Amino acid sequence: MTDFAATRAMFHLPPGMIYLDGNSLGPLPKHALDRMAQVMQDEWGDMLITGWNRAGWMDAPARTGDRIARLIGAEPGSVVMGDTLSIKVFQALAAALDMTPDRRIVLSDSGNFPSDLYMAQGLLASLGRADDLRVVAPEAVADHLTDDVAVLMLTEIDYRTGRKHDMAALTAAAQAKGIVTIWDLAHSAGAVDVDLAACNADFAVGCTYKYLNGGPGAPAFIYVAPRHQATTRPALSGWLGHEAPFAFDLDYRAAPGIDRMRVGTPPILALAALDAALDVWDMTTMADVRAASLALADRFIAGVESQCDMLTLATPRDHAKRGSQVSFRFEHGYAAMQALIDHGVIGDFRAPDIMRFGFTPLFIDESDIDEAVRIVAEVMRGALWDTPKYHKRGKVT
Amino acid sequence: MTDFAATRAMFHLPPGMIYLDGNSLGPLPKHALDRMAQVMQDEWGDMLITGWNRAGWMDAPARTGDRIARLIGAEPGSVVMGDTLSIKVFQALAAALDMTPDRRIVLSDSGNFPSDLYMAQGLLASLGRADDLRVVAPEAVADHLTDDVAVLMLTEIDYRTGRKHDMAALTAAAQAKGIVTIWDLAHSAGAVDVDLAACNADFAVGCTYKYLNGGPGAPAFIYVAPRHQATTRPALSGWLGHEAPFAFDLDYRAAPGIDRMRVGTPPILALAALDAALDVWDMTTMADVRAASLALADRFIAGVESQCDMLTLATPRDHAKRGSQVSFRFEHGYAAMQALIDHGVIGDFRAPDIMRFGFTPLFIDESDIDEAVRIVAEVMRGALWDTPKYHKRGKVT
């Protein structure tokens, strides 16, 4: 069993704050400070250009990718880091469309994160296929796996409600119809057990600044199933995805394997912080984290529901159908969340009415939950949110 | 006049090393260590998710972009940071192709950095236009500005030879023919005076890990001329280029202005290091840097040519026709560069026979040049490079 007191001790958590927003930005792993200083001083500072070889910078995207592969049930050599999640969505979709020239439709759902839909819109417009994106309700996806669908592109866990798709079932159903699948693991990686290999997934993408605690704007990852790697055409064909980047040929030839999904020069400093953050996972297992996360979330739901009947649970109760976040609907959710933040419980708000809380045992324990419930009840029952200062909207993140 | 002893004091330079490779990776500005620690501890650590507003993370790409704009003659509000240079090339080219639907050809030259050509190949292949890239010799570009050319895409300064295109003349000639221009400033920004506004440039892109000293894999930038911003279609239409990212609409609507070229979540840690590095430019001017850089390069050329007749200058002598690097051709350039590095002079090698040295007065002075010349002469005249250990090729960067 994981020693979660030990994982908690690895994070810097501001005193007096109960941080239930690791689903938006994970907290700072303390040792990431030292790692960053070491990479900046001993590698960039002292090795300078030779760091690309001597410090192993050139292979960092694949090396860190393999550490993430272990957390999402991906085969070694099937995940590589770089860019942002939006760029990785573009890469995966462009590759998937290339595999399905005889079909037209990209199927997604209205619970997908908007940036994924935006990237699809941009790509399809570039291809003169602006009408080929079909967005249905999350619960209707299975019924829309029709013969005209080329690609099924979904985010496994809904960023608003925490509703979790059945990845294995939908992947199988899609593939039975000849549809290529892309799974966005933004709210899955580090939050729930994912088994890409067992699901026979085609492509997956994800970010690392949420449950993987890589820091604000940390690099994204992309997974390509080993069976597709040799034939995947990189639409974003940058030099570090070239078979021989330092031959400086004028013509692109894709690297063998997952490296072809690399594009430009890797972000070494950001990768250093992320790689440090991943050390936390050497102390636990995804199964332990998932089980403890569900227990914390259940405790929070029970506590809040027993005291705050103005809040309506938006997250499915069934463990198999939710991620590790819990969302409540409340008409004045924006103001209520501002008040909670002011009282030391940090969650976030998603329009139009979602109050969102994330639960990870890596740095949250039962006493945090009990204190959070007490504060939520105090704020909600006392209508402490109902003052002008909490209604004033700044830029929301 | 700039106090270059003061700028030099801002950098960490390993003792015993003469670093003439800032054109590949700039050295560490010492205060970037403190800035990074402060952003990690005080912002990420203590502010957590609220850092997006409280620490100004959300606006960092435009804020840092404006600091770079000043160095490349760009209008305020016309440069934004993010992604890698390869991705920015893709964005600019996709936008430029959108503006020229009646034309076919993307014209570039064989002196362009290969990744730019690769990205063009990938984009054009996606569009079913794989044959539309035309690559000519650098000196033949002006003669190929024909009526079928949609976009002229060039790197101003050749990464191998340091040969500099006449940006103003080529831009004017291209525009006179109805051709949209894209300039890659990889070896220009921070190295030579660039005046995008005066050149009436359409699009420009660049990286920040070379002469801008932002660190390994530092974020790239893109420039869009103010006259094009409102009509530029972002092919990489990510949520942070949306008019209202936090409305979470299902449909993309491009932000007004340069922000539409943003894609995903900005790399805050990497931007912190870069922004610190840009402080150095508050102590100097681009004109001072350029003048001093040319003087250093001339001193190096004169010294090397007077003592090493086996080295052939590949860089134009005319100041107006070169950047701030100096390259020599030598049949055994790879081994010779390894020997030089072993003797404390750090340049780099570019296939097939180019020995490349970069000159910036920000951290290089005349005594460095004289010592570098002494070592080059010692290594070349003594044929110290001609031992098996220097011929053995590792991965070259």
C-alpha cells in the first residue's frame, strides 16, 4: 500500500489552503526546484551546446514519454513528449484522417474540451472539409458510429462533469466499424487507471500540468499504437521527427517509431520540471491512487450532500463512470467558488454553473476533505458568496 | 555606447572556454536562475492556479513578444510567443497560403533551415499539393518571383554560411508580384538589426535559444503584420487563440489581433527563463550589438586567414551580406571542430564541411577572439585534429 503521507511531503502546499484544483494545475513538487537549478546551472550553464548529447537532452522527449507510458498502459516506445496538447490533437487527427481517405466524418462530443474541437475545426477548414466535424451529446456517441465516420475523437473524462467514457467499449465498437480512435487523456493521466494497450487504442494525447504536476504549461504527450507507427504520416513534419535530423537533408523522411511525432527543439527546462514531478509516481501505483482518490471523492460528496441541498451533483455516482474530479451545479457557482477560494478551499468554476473539485491522494487526505466540507457548508448555508465582491468577474481560469 | 563588460558579467561562462556557439545555444544569464526559482516557488508554488491571473501568466506570451518586437523592428502587439519555430513556420505558411488561393507555389531556397522545408512539405502534402514547394539556390531567389508563386518563405541568414538575404529588397520585389512573404529570423533576432515594419514584412518567425539566450528549447515567436491580423485564419486554432477562451464555446472564433496565433497553454517556466534573458537587452541596443559583432567577426577572419590557409571562408566579406556568424570550409571540418572544442574553442560543425563560429559582444570580447585565433592556428597548423578520436562521430548537434 502506498505511503501517501510520504507523497504528500514531496509537494509544496501553501499553509491554510486546501487545494482541490490539481485537475487544473498540479502543485509544485519541492524537489523540482533543485532539479531545475541543477539543469540550468550544471547542464545549460556548464555544458552549453554539448548538453544535447552529454546531458541527454536530445532523448529527453522519449525518455520522459516512457515514464508516462507506464502510467497509461502504453507500450514502451509508444509515447513522446513535446508541444502542447492542442498541437498533439492536431497531429493525431491529421494522422488518423490520413488513414481513412474513403470516409468523411470526425465524430466527437459536446463534452470534449473545446480546444480539441477548435483544432479539428482548424484542420478540417484547411483541408476544405469544414463541414466534416460532427459533435453529438456524450451519451449518444455509441449510436453515431456509422459508416461515414472516419475518426472518433473523444476526451475520456469530461472536464466539466467528470463523466468518464468507457474507453474499451467505445474503442472496440468504433474499430468494429472501421473507425480510427483518438483519446484525449487530459483528465485521465495520473487520475484514473488507463490501459491503452488493453483497449487497443489507436492514438492518444494528453497534458502533464494537471494530475502529473509538471508545472504551468508543461509539455504534452502523444501516443501512437506500435502497429501504426511505421505508417503514420506526420503532418507536422519537423526536423526532430526526421530520420536523420543532423544530416540536414532538404527532404523530410520520417523517423522510425514514435520519434516521428516529434516536431521542433524540445523544451528542456520544462521537461526537467516534469521529469522531477514524475518521480512521485515511483512511490505509488496508479491502482492505489485511483482507489484512494475515489474514497476521498466519495467522502466529499457525502459530506457536501448531507449539508448543502442547494448543490446538485453533476458527476456520476458510479465509480466506473467518473474520473477523479467531483462537480456540483449551482446557479451562482461563479460567486460561490470565489467565496470558497477566499475561505481557503481552492476549486474552480466552469461555465455555466459548474463548481469543480479535484481529488488526488498524492497530496490530499481525509482531514483535508473534512475541513473542505466544513467550509463549503459554512459558505453555502450562510450564503457567504452573496456579496458583490464575489460576483465581479475577472478573467477566469 | 554599450558597456559590454557589464553585459558579459551577466552570463555564466565556464572558465577556460571560449564560447563561439551562441548561434546554436546562448549561454545562461546568471539571474535567470533566480527568476526561475522565484516563478517556481512564489508563483507556481504559492499562487497555484491563481497564478494565471495574479502572476500575469495568461498574458506572458504577448508581454514577452513585445520585448522581442522591439529587437526586430516590429510594431507593438504584433509578436506573440509559443510552441517551437517549426510550429510557427507551419502557422505562418498556412496563413499565407490562405491569402493566396489563386496561386500554387511556395518558393524557398536551399539555404533555408531544413525544418522549414520539412514543415512546408508536411503542410503541402496534407493539402494534396506535395509538388508545390519550389526550392532554388539562394542567389537565384530574385529570379524566381514569378506569377505562379503564392508565398516566398526564406530564412534571412543562412545557418551554414552566414549569408544574409536582403530582406527589404526581396520583400518589395515579392510583393510587387503579389507574393506573400515569410521570414525566418532564427539567426537574425538578437544578431543583426532587423526592421520588419520598415521592410513591410508580412509574416516572420524565430527562435529564442540562440542569440536571445532563452535556454535549450526556449519558446518561439511569430510576427503578423498589423494589416493582416484581423483577416489571418489560424490553421492551428487552439483555445488560447480564441476570442473568449474561458467561455468554452464549441465553435472557434479567432481572437482579435496577434493573440489568434496562440495555440495551447503557454509554457510559463520556459517563458520565465526567456524573459529574464531579455533583460540583457535593456543594457544595449541592436545597433551597438551589430557593430561590435561585426568588428569581432572581422578580427577573427583576419586572424584565421593570416595563419590557416587550409581554411576557406564561406561567409560573405561584405557586412551587408552576412549575419553575425563566420563559417569556414574544411574537408575534415568535423574532426577539426572536435579538436577545437577539446582545446576550449566551442563552435559547431554543419555537414558537409562547414566549421561555424558565432560572434556576439554580449559575452565575447577582443581578448577572446585573439585567444581563439591562437588556438585555431595551433590546432590547424599542427594538424592536431588528425587523430582517430576526433573523427569518431557521435550524435552531432
